[in-house]
Amino acid sequence: MLQKKIERGILPKPSISPYIPLHYQHFAVDVFFEEPAEIYPLWSGEGNLSYFILNPQSNEVVLIDPDLEILGSYLLTLDQHKLRLTAVIDTHTHAEHATAAPTLSQLLQVPYLMHQQAPSQFVTERVKDGDQRTLGGMAFQFLHTPGHTVDMTTIRLGKRLFTGDSLFNKSCGRADLPGGDAGQQFQSIHQLAQFPADFTIHPGHDYNNHLSSPLSAVSQHNHRLQISSQAEFVAFMNAHYAQEEKPDQLEYYVAFNAQ
């Protein structure tokens, strides 16, 4: 396992290594082990998170929401640690960074999975709500959770939910970008909140150094889950994001990721 290699000092130190992505200390420390998977969150940009999902028995990796900004880090990490990428997944059409999924899919000849409503022509395998796939020897389930975008998908692995921009630890994704719908967002985050309290969410963004949270804590501390009326939620979202700027280069990234 990578964690054992880290503990034994086999992995190169961050000061000299080009292999481990940004924020090496979190790559090394914030490892969530659940047989047969190890979960490695990787930072890029300002709060963007992608995830290496490693099967330690076979050294196979599934990569969720890869960012083109750190494409080289993904490739070098795979090579340095003798890992084999078996699939790439985008939870949705991103609006704040360029996806590396098509590049990795074509370069390494692995499937690229997204929801069936995703516009990208590079997707090689489209999924719908409730679909299950075995990737890298690990069982994934795909849950359609629209609202942030029409193709937004949460990925379940055991008791772990990779929620993309559906549900964050203390908020949720905005619904005023292309394909967004606040009413659907309300339904989706409450759908996710129905999972058992001992489930853990792994969001697509982190701005407060909280990589993951037990669903019990999210349900208790996430203000947006406390809003019980859909009409009230929609009004809150509209008012809140009317005061916030859109992501930088929004149109470029949406067009790039949708091609």
C-alpha cells in the first residue's frame, strides 16, 4: 500500500519530488482506507479536488475529476509507483477548470465515464442513475444528482460518496451556472442526506481544509440541508449567488469540457 511506502520512507520527499501533486502532505496523510480501496485526495487550483482510488491488491487506480492543470503529476505518480490507471470519471461538466479525463483516456487507453446527459463527445461509457460498474476490481455505483449541472453524478464506493459539486461539507454547489437548477439541487442534496449517518462524503471542492466529513456531521452543520422548503431553498440560492462573481473563464472551461 502507498501508506506503508510513505511510512517506510520509500516515497520521495516533497522538496525533491515532482511525482506527488500539490499539497503532498495531504496526499500522504489524509488516506482513507476501506478494503479494498485507498482514497488519495489531490488538490489543484483553488480548492479543486480530484481523487486517486487505489486497489492495493492489484495496484489499479480509478481517477475521479482529474484536472488538466496537474496532468503531469498524475502521469508521474502512476509511473513512479507502478500503478495502472483503469478508468477516469468526471462527476459533471466542470465550469472552473479543464478536465484531464479525455487526455488520460486517450493516452492510456482507458474508459472515460460520465452521465448519459454529459455533452462531451470524448466520453466512452455513459451511465445513468443506479448503474453499477466494477472498475479496477472495485464496485462503484452512479447516482444522478442534478442541480449544479444537468449531468451531475455522485459516485458511491462502499460507504463513501464522491459528491462532486452536489454536496459540500458545509454548503453545496451553486445552481446558477449553465445547466443549473436550484430546485433539482434541493432534491439532490436531500436525497444524499438520506444515506446512513456513518457514510462519508468526499466533495469536489474544499475551501476550508475539510477533505471529507461523516454524513452525520454534514447533516448537522450544513445550513443548506437545514432548509426544509424547496421554495425557500431556491430563493436563498438565487439571492446568495446573485452577489457572487461567476468563476474565472467560465465560458472557456464549459466549452472546453463540453467538446
